[in-house]
Amino acid sequence: MTERMIAGKEIEFDEQGFMADYTEWDKDVAVELASEIGINPLTEKHWQVIEFCRADYAEQGDAPTLRRISQSGGVTTKELYKLFPKGPAKKVAYVSGLKKPSGCI
């Protein structure tokens, strides 16, 4: 585990680079994390996906897969790849303050 200063907060990250505690997340943290991976600005559609993923994580206990996001999150797979290029499930989990999805390599 490592700690980093993100949006003025000391946040712990796991060995894979994802936030260790999703309750430390807020929208300012999301903006900074997104910017780190080249997603700037976060649009209304980004926030829709982020909010779905956080709610789904709270309910299911695991970050949603690409398939789950596209089937239940209100966006198509094609849209997800436009919003979060090259690995959308992993990137949206990162920006959302969640752990890496179980199905991701």
C-alpha cells in the first residue's frame, strides 16, 4: 500500500494503484484521478457512468464489469470506449475510487 496526496487529501492506494478505501473518494478526487489518465474534463455522461459504478459497487461489493456497465449503466459499450478509452472498466473503476474489477487482467 502507498499513500498519495490527491485533491488535498492523503489517500491510500493498493499495490495495483487503485484506491484502498472507496469511502475516501469525492468528486474532486475523481477529477484529479481522471486527469492523471488523460480524461479531462469529466462530462455529464462520465458522471453518469461513475455514479452507476459507485452505486453498483456499494450494492454488489465488486466493481462492475464492462458488460454490466453497458447492460445496466445506461451507456453502450461503444460509448464506454469513447468515454474511457483503452480499458474502460478498469479506468472507470480507477476514477470512481473503486478496486480493480475482478474480471480485469
